[in-house]
Amino acid sequence: MRKRGNGGSRSTGPLHSIYRSPSNSVEVVDEIFRWNPQGRVDELYDFNGAPPKLVINLPLFARVTAVDANQIPVPTGNISSYYVRANRSGTLLAAHFMAEDALATDNTNYLTFAVVNNGAGGSSVAMLAASDANTTKTTGGSAVAAKTPRTLTVHGTAANVSVTKGDLIEVTATVTGTLANLLDKPLVQLEIATLHLGVEERVSRVAGFPTAAAATNSANGVASFTVTATNEAQVSGFDFNDYISIVANKGPMIEARLRFTVVPAANQRFVFGLVSAFSAVFDNIVTNAMFRIEGAGGALLVETDDGTTDTDDQASNPANALVDATDYTFLIDMRDTSSVKFYFDGAHVGTTSMAAIGNSRLQPAAYFQKDSGTGTGGFTIDYVRIQYDRV
């Protein structure tokens, strides 16, 4: 429940509202600080609305000619192609082909377009539909008009259009028969929806495809992060890409609303909070204040590390066991570093000390990790809100 709080005056202090869960009497003050917006930073990362698009233009070069040329030659068997390494995770929304020359349809002499995700370990996942719609056949295909983008048909399966940071993507145009004419300056344009501005995906893997992307047509707008069935160590989540700028002794608070698509199982874990630079061993993150779930059972833990005092895996009090497909709100209040408070769905569930943290720098982070096995898991996040005093 949200109720109206003080209106803001010399006697009542800054304008604020108060949050209270209907099931308990613990109130958490949500300070707005409109009286001095320059002194108190209040940032909201809301994953609603259309996500940014990464647009990649890929000129196609012929493979079988004596000298590579930016064209699609006439002879049968020719493949014109190009590779690109994805520098963001996301979802392929659209692909377009264009060239300087036109090409009529023909059921015998035609082009076939393909976009293949080779991943990071040599996988081969088709990102376009395997249909005549992606050809220049008369039956089922369509012609190429000169200097006019032609939209290709992306694959209908979500896993096929998922892009993980570091993936090697190949685009090709393959000749069957003998084309009526060559096509000069061919190009394929890819549109990939990425995470909303301000946060960056944190993914690691060997060959699999952990996902990190804005979810389409979701209630409220959310970003989705999953580890996949490949038997290997994987991480999927977000942070500031180790641009650690939030000063620990300047009263930071962080809040998020999220749900688990699949809660962590054996050999899996989840953390959310404020952290220093990323480490794949979460206990080795130098400074942190974070919620944690370790292994099966969904038991909620809190932990902090200020470089001197390391409080690990402290059970929430009262105990909480999290489940799939349920929205939860997490809040960490570091305004008093000697008494860092953790709130879960509005209830106070833990207090730790980070008295020695000083002016260490932090970043927001949420990570879902698995060590091995074919299990999957992940979470979606609605928003992240961060407050702190300017230096």
C-alpha cells in the first residue's frame, strides 16, 4: 500500500510518501527530495516502452570470385556473405536486404537469404524462417527492386532470434541456378532490440545462449534474463558494466521489482543489490550489499562486505522462500552504513554493518548464475530505482 506522507516543510522535513505492505505494519519511507533535486540523485530505470535498437549494416562480399567484391555474381553456387560480432545482447526484430540492382523472380534461378547465429562456440542457429519467403522464387518469394529495402522473414521461435553479447552472426545470399543479372552493392540490415539505456547486460558462457533483452508485449514492460540448458557455467544479468560511480557513504538506496521465471536450483544462485566490479565468484566481489538465493529451495538471504566485515548468507528474518512467477519488491537502505537495512515486500528482513566501507564506489547489479548442468532459470525485472547524495 502506498499512502500520502508529509507534505514537506521545515517542521516535517522533505516531501515523501510511505510504502506499507497490507500484511504488516512496517513502513518504508520513500524520500522524493523535490526540495533539492540537485543534492539528492533519484534515478529510475524502468523497462517499459520501446527498447533501443542496435542497427547493423552488413555489405555482402562474393566468396567465389577471384577478387572479393561487394556484389552477388550470376553463376550458380555463389555465396555472398559477411560476418559481424554482436556487441550487445538482445532480440532480432527485423532484417532487410537491399542492392543497387533489381532482380526478377524465377523458380529456377533465384537467391536464398540466410542469417545464422554462430554463437561463441561455433553453433549454428537459423535466425530467418526456413521458407521460400526468404528467396526470390516466383512461388512464395518476391523480387528485389533496385535501391529498395526488402524485408526478410525472421524466425518465429524466440530462441532462434535471441542474440547474446559476443555472438558471431553471418548473413548470406546463395545463388541457385544462373541469375538473370548480378546485383551490385548488396547489403543486409539487422535490427536488434537491446536493453533500455542506462544498464548493460552481463552475460558469460562458453557455447550456450543465455538471454538478456527487453521482453516484448509484457505487462508493465520488463527485461528478461535467463540461463539456458547448455551444460556449462553461465551468467545472465545486468549492471553498469563496471562503471562504478555510486559513493557508498553518500546514503545510497536501491529498490527493484522482479519475478523469477524459474527460481535457482542446485548449482544455481541469484543476487541483487549494490556491488563493486563484477566477479564470476560472487563471494569475491570486493564490496557489496545484496540479497541472495543460493541453490534449491528459494530461501532468501542477505549479505554485505565492506572490505573488513564480510557477512555472508544471513537468513532473512522472518524467513522467506521465493517461488516462480510471483512479483517481489526488494529494497536496500545504506543511508546508515553502520546499520544497512534490507526490506522484502515492505517488511524489514535483515540488518548488517558496513561501517568500514568509506567512500568505495558501487554499481547496481542483478545476476543469475549456474555452475553446470542442463537446468535453466532466470528472472524478469520491472524497474530499478536508485537514490544517493551527490558528492
